[in-house]
Amino acid sequence: MKRICNSLYLLLAAVVLSIPGNSKAQLSLNGYYNIDWQLNAPLGNKFADNISGWGMNIEGGYYVTDKLAVGAFLNFHTNNEYFSRRTLALSGTLSMSTDQQHQMFTLPFGALVRYRFVEADFQPYIGMKFGACYSEFNNYYYIYVTDQKRWGFYMSPEVGFNWYPWANSVGFHAALYYSFASNSCNIMSYHQNNLSNFGLRIGVAF
């Protein structure tokens, strides 16, 4: 997972350095880039349900009409939850008493569509992301770890805005989103079917 995150940071640097500037408030009237910090709150998650700010979102799109854009996205998130010592029933005749640290890492990516309501410095919009989701579920206990890696389908509607208040400069992006992924896990006595989140993205707009 650490190698994945390092690769994403290198990709982010390449995107930022490749964006040209001009005399307009928005760097490109035909397209956009957003780079965000991401907060999420898992819904109905039995494996790791703590609210987490360990996330990042990168996306970009091209306006095929004045208001409708198509593009691509990639984001990642890590959720952690600590469980104090408890007895786990592993089978009909086997149990174990231990504390645990659960870690869930998700990396969705795919295509997006966005509809902005006005072509102006302040651009409220609605959008939909859909694609694939890679996930890792890790359960750390004593000196051991049990893990599962899963793939699933991902979709995420959102509502937000891009705001470009100054000329020759980047702007701001904010969005509220809901996400659903079909990934599931079955680790020890923990069974999780599907992943749902409600979240917030805040970042920069190009």
C-alpha cells in the first residue's frame, strides 16, 4: 500500500507541472483538473467504521459541450479502527482472545461525467463517477496479520463547485459525495458485504 501511495503522489506532481497558465481565471475553458483532500464516513461498515481524513482525489475532464464534461478519476482512502481485547469465535471448537487493529485501504478509478449549471467563475455542478475499486482489508493482532485483497464495481454521485476567484491563478473545489463499492471481505469473525461512504472533498481547481 505504501508503494501505491508513493506512486500516486508522483502522478500528482506530474499533473501539476504539466498544467499551463494563461490570462484567464480558469486555466482552460474546455477542461478542468481537481486535486483534493478527502474525508469519508463509512456507512454500515463492520470492519472499520471510523471517520477518516486519510484520503486523496485526483480527476480531470473535458467539456464536450458548454456544460457537459467527461473525464477520468482516481482516488484512495484508508480507514482504521482499533478493537480492544475480546474473544473471537473462529469455529465451532476454536476461539482466540486478542486486541486488533483493522485497516481498510480502497483505490477506486474509472470514468466520470459532470454537468455544470453555468459557465462562469463560480461553477456549481452535479456529477457521477463509475469504474473499478481495488481494496485491501488488514487485521493486525499480536504479531500476526490476516489480510484479503478484493476487486469490485464502484459508483459515486456527487454535488459540488469549482470557483475561480482570481485571474492567472488556481481556484477552489469542494464536493459532497456518496460512494458504493461491491467489494466484500470475510476475515476471522468479521464479514463485510459492500462498502458505502458519505464524504467531503476540498481542494484546488485548475
